[in-house]
Amino acid sequence: MPIISNSNYQRPKLLFNRHLETIIPGITRKVKNLPDYERVRIDTPDGDFLDLDWYKTNSNKLLILSHGLEGDSHRPYIEGMVKRFHREGWHVIAWNYRGCSGEMNNTPRFYHSGATQDLSTLVDHALTLDIPNITLGGFSLGGNLTLKYLGESKRDPRIKSAFAFSVPIDLKGCCHEIDKPHNFLYCKRFLKSLKIKGRAKNDKIPGSVNVDRLMQVENMYQFDNVVTAPLHGFDSADDYYAKCSAVNFIEGIEIPTLLVNALNDPFLSESCFDQTKFQTSKNVYFEMPKFGGHVGFSSSGREGTYWSEDRAFDFINQH
């Protein structure tokens, strides 16, 4: 499939570096005139729950959206995509990972970049709705989750297409990238939130998290070694990265899928732009805009949409 190197994305002049492109959309964007949604809770096979927001229409098409690390179903990039597709008559489900909906989940586990069991549970639920055309969309961690899910094994033929933006397809490389000095503020923000959740998890299920070690964590690699790996059955952070990086599942994807990673994304390592797997893939379109930051891609598009939202809809509409 094509390697799309001549992307037409143009960043706003005021967002003149990758950090502004990343930060400003996340803190200043307010998505107006969102449709109403219904909060739905579904059970997981292991006795836990997932909370999802369902934006309904009278349609035969459904978009399922997966958010990024320490995000939720109401991040601006999620709501912007909801509005873009719902305006075109689509059902949209924006789901929250375990512990991300405002209520701590019931089991010792959290969520992670490769937890496709939960995405599978959600998709299975969606398939019971008798909607014949389903598209998956993901951002950052949710993009890795989406790509891994699609590449693991054959999926229901009702899943027609997918898209993913700003995806850390090489988890080890990206973890070390986030831990570099130029990403200090992002790393500090993630760790502050994750430590609060780790404490809350241990309060609810004593002994599930080694809080003493958690409080000593100083970077994301250490967090994955201390919390993510042991909590989810991996031998170490490196074992987790090796088994869950989406780059290892690209060639198994059997539906038209758009992957967009900005070349100036501060979170992504150089390994995330290795084209080898994509040159042999039959179904994944890999687009690499020069700009965009991490889950940025801000622009004044049709009716206030961002470039990423129009790009995703146009790709899905073509396929």
C-alpha cells in the first residue's frame, strides 16, 4: 500500500513548533454543539466494566473511538471526531478504558497499550447491535490498541475500515523518547495522574500495586516496570513493549487502514517512521505529514473541524 509522504497538512502559523502544536489544541479547543449521548456500561468477562458514550443516529454505520494515555471519552480530539462523523449520520461510540471514566474499575488490572481484550469486548457488544458497517479509530495509545487488535487475527467482516493518529507503534522506542529531557513536562504530567490512580487502585484492592515503589518512579519506563508489567502479566517493561507494539501486527491487518504520524511528533521515536512493514502491507496507508505534533493537526476545516477529522472521514468514505 502507498507510503503517503506528500501530505497536504499545513499547520497554523502561530503554532510554529511541535510543542505548541501538541499543547495548544489540547488546552484551548472546545468542541461546540456536540450531540447528546447515552452513557452505557457493559460487563467484561472477568467481572469488570467498561463505560462508553454512545452518540446515536438512524444509521447503518458505526465509529468506535479509542482515546490516548490518561485520556477519556471527552478529550477534544475525541469530541471533534465524534462531531465530524455524527454530522454525516454515523453512530459513534467513544469508550473509556478501565479506570478512565471517573470511577475506579473493580479488578486489579488497569489498561495498557496492548489490552485488546477490552476492545474486543466492546466490538463484540457493538456487533450485537446489528449495524453492518463498523469503523475503528484510535489516537496515540488508542491507535496502538486499534492496530494491534486488527492485526492479531481475522475480524468480523462487518468491521470495514480503520484510522489511527499519532501512534507509538514501537512502544519501547517511544517510552524512551518520552523520558528524554525535551518531554519532561509531558512525562511529569502523565506520572502525576498515573500515581494518583495507582494509589486509588491499591486503596480499593490492597496489595495490587506496590505503592512504595510507585512513589519512587521517576519516568515512564520505571512506571511500566513497576506497575504496567506486573499488573498485566508481563515479565518486565521490555516484555510488555515487545508483545504489544503495533508495528509487529501491521502485516496482519486485512482492512483499509489509515495511519497518520507527524514527523515532528515529540512523543514518537525514529523507529515509528520505519517504512519496512508498511511497504509489504496490503492494507495500511502510512501518511507522514511534516507537521502536526502529537494528536494536534489543528486547522480551521469545514465547520470548525480539524484537518485530522476531515482526513479520517474522507479516507473512510473512500473505502
